Amino acid sequence: MKTISNKKFPAALIGQTVRVKIPDFDRCKIDSRTLLAVVVEIIDEEFYRLGSKAGTLNQLFTRNQFTLCEEKFISISDVPNTTTSIRQAVAQLSLSGGQGFLRCDCQKKCTTKKCKCRQSNVLCNSRCHNSTTCANK
């Protein structure tokens, strides 16, 4: 069984680009299903420390938790010296701002900082207030 596993999941090298599957609860519906990362460190020939453009991921991965890429999309020099979780990395690299949508229930025109959307520097969307006029669209 060990030889079959070693053939199916060959060892990764430092500097090799990999794809990490993102759990559904850590990403938004429109986000990518995988995160591009690079192998930064190998610990005990069994555990891998990965880094993305958002920073070094704070957990260790085993070989069956990611897939190897044939091309080199990201290098070790692209990884900043910060540690981050998968959810924070996905939110930082996301087009929509990460998991979950922000919405407000304002009865006014969303002109003050009491509006959750305006406070977060996000435009109001169709999920906010139904048909009332808004100054933050």
C-alpha cells in the first residue's frame, strides 16, 4: 500500500508550485476552488509548509492534500514574510472580498458611516435594502 501511495503522490520539491483545494466554507461561491501555492519548507520528509501570494499558510500539509503543477506559476520570492490561514489568504486574493456578503438594512439613503456597507468601503448591492433610494450605489 505504501508503494502505491508513493506512486500516486510523488514527493514535492522546494520551490515547486502546487494547488491546494479550498474547503467550501472557506470561500465564496464565485471564488476559485483551488489556491496556488509554492512549497517553502519540507519537514521530516512528510509535511510541507506552503506559501501563497498572501503569505505563508499557518498549517502543515501532507502530500495527499495538494496536487503538483507542471508549470511554475509562483516562486518563493513572491511569498511575503507573514503567516496567514487559508480563509484569510482566499479572502485577500478574492475578487469579491472573501467568504460571505456584506449587506445593510438602512432605511435612509446610506449617507453616514452607520451604514455597514459605507463603513467597509463597499457599494450597496441588491441584497441590501429593497426599493429605497440609496446614495451608496
